[in-house]
Amino acid sequence: MKKKVVSMLMAVVLTAAMITGCGSTAEAPAADAQASEATEEEPAMEDAAEISDGDASADVETAEGSFTIGISQFAEHGSLDNCKEGFLEGLKEAGIVEGENLTVLFDNAQADMGTASTIADSYVSQKVNLICAIATPSAMAAYNSCMNTDIPVIFTAVSDPVASGLAGEGGAAVGNITGTSDALPVTEQLQMIRNMMPEAKKIGILFTTSETNSESTIAEYKAHAGEYGFEIVDSGINTIADVPMAAADLVSKVDCITNLTDNTVVSALQTVLEEANKAGIPVFGSEVEQVKNGCVASMGLDYLALGKQTGEMAAKVLKGETTADQIPFEVIKEASLYINTAAADKVGMEIPADMVSSAAEAFNEIVVE
């Protein structure tokens, strides 16, 4: 299974090398079993935010009862930001508090797979106690870098750990790695769209071809769409630069768009919304932040809660109560209805009053940070 992850990572790195405008242009390190042997000559990660406090070649000095962790986040958007916040809250509730007995190194790969690999190698060279990897590409990079070390990896916001090679069938461990999955509540989302759009026939989905999670989620959408009278029309992109043209084409073919947790597409959400608004069709999100930012509604997940759940798992590993390979990955199951009436007004859509009143949260403005 380790060989499988390395192969998958190499393919993703090759694809990511073509990315423009979304991250560092640093050369990606070789994705092999020696990736964890970082050196002082590692390429600088100029576009990643605040790459590690201190020299990448220096060992982290950790006093007894205190910890240093690295948090590698793949892209900059609300749901992943919430994962980080929730993760630290989960650690805090377990008595592991940043600034007291916890030092946190945080880096954002800006949706660049090569940068994600370099970040992971840097954490390994600093001998952190644990790596938290937020989103699938960062999790794959961290697992690859830590493969020949004793550093545990705890991932979050990975929709399909098995398909990504981060867990075996049935959740079996493939190494010193575990975490939480944000598998989307596909059937609940389809039912919500049908309730809001009784006459709709075609749902569009934009996705990144190199994201394994997106492909498996689309397969699930297609497997269930017919049960609700829908046809799925999907459109694949390679980089964030492809989003404007792909979105403009997709909105001409469908009655609405449902968004995934695809990192590249979410990073370009405003571009998708702009094209959909011009066409007068709604975009449905996959979590609350997308709804705040202009999607009409979502049967979505609470990423703060997901991050907190992940932090609780990491605390057990840091305290020595268990090891990562002894904890099966966990899936957050609770989906809640979120609605944005201002976004609905933009496309001339009227949401049933009973749905608005029953929503976990209903927003009457669009907030883009």
C-alpha cells in the first residue's frame, strides 16, 4: 500500500507542476521512500505562508511534557481554515495548549502539491512530534515524507482515505497515520436540491481531475442521481486557471451546480458564482462557509467540529495513550441545512419558507472575506 501512495503522489506532483497562479513555483521533491530525508538544501517555499518558525535544518527542542507539531494546510479557504481552528481547540480541551505546552508550525501550500511536499519534508527535518495534514494532497505528502520515520500523521478533510491510499479497506491502517474524513452527504444534498428545484433535471459539478476525492464523490453522485430524477454533468479542470472557461461552459448545460470540497474549485468559488449568477442558475455548496460566500444552500458539514474531532485524536497520540495506527479513521456524519436568501435573490430563486425556518443557519447577506 505504501508503494501505491508513492505512485499516486508522483502522479499528482507531475500534474501540480503545471499549476499557475495558485502557489509556489518551488521544485517538488522526489516522491519516493527517501522523501523524508530532508536536507539543508531544500528549496525555499516563498509563497507558503510563514514557512516554519526557525531554520528548517535545526532540530526542535522539546521539553518533557511539551510538544511541537506541524500543521500543513493545502489551500486557503474557509472550510480548511475552520479545520485548523477546530483542531487546535480539540488539543486545547485535552490540555495541550498553544503557547503553554505546544509549539505550532503552520504552513499553507497555496494549492501547490510541490509546496505541500516541501512543507512535509521541512517538518520531518525539524523532528516535530506530529504532523496535522489538512486536505488530501497535504495528507498524501505528509504520509510520504514520514514513511521512514516515527512521526505520526493525523489528517483531516480527506473525503476518501481508502481511495487516496491513506487507509486500507475497511479502515485498516497502512502506516502511522489516521484522521477524519469529510465524506459528503450526497443523498441528503440531492434531496435538498430536489425540494428547492422541483423541475430541475441536470446538475453540474466542476472538479479537479487530479483530486482522487472529487472523482470518488462524483461517482457517488452519479450512482444516486437517478433516484431523485437528476442527471449529473461533470466538467474536469487541471489548474485554477481553467476554472473561468469551464464554469462558463458548464452553466450553459445545467439547471444548477453543486459544489464539492474540491480544493482548487473552492479556491475559485467566486469565479464559479459569477458565471452562475450571469446565467441565472443557483450554486449549492458543500459546507457552511461556501453558503456564507454566496452559494444558495447546502446540506453541509461543520468543519470546526471536524477539526475538533481530529484534535482529540491527535491529543491521544501525543500523550502516548495510543498510536496513530491503532485508531481507525473517523467520518463526521452529521449534516445540517444552511441557506443564504441573499444568494437565492441574486438568481431569482424563492426558497420555501419552511426550509428557511428549519435551517441550522440562514444568512441574509453574502460575506466574502
